[in-house]
Amino acid sequence: MNTLVMNNSRMGIYLRLGRVSNLPTVWTNVLAGAIVAGSITGRPLSLMHTLLVMLAISFFIARACI
């Protein structure tokens, strides 16, 4: 039981250090960038590419802060 409490506590620390609460802001920035890029080039980015960029930037932001 004590190990479970310690893991939950450690996970909470990692979530705070990784700035997980900032991820919605990061995702909206990626969406805004995709919209702007699509309007400039005349070719909107595909949904899959946009989601891959969101995932990559999310990992980058979370990892850079730990």
C-alpha cells in the first residue's frame, strides 16, 4: 500500500514538473499554426499530420521541463 501512495506522489511530481497543465495551450498553438500555414500555402495540413505535430510538441514540452 505504501508503494502505491509513493508512486502516486511521484507521478504527481512528474506531472507538475512536466507542465502537463500547459498542454492545452500548446495544442491550440499547433492548431493555430496549422490554420495559418494552410491559409498561406492554400493547402491545409491533414488531420494526421496536425495530430502528429501535437503529439511531438507535447512530448517535447513535457520532457524539456523534467
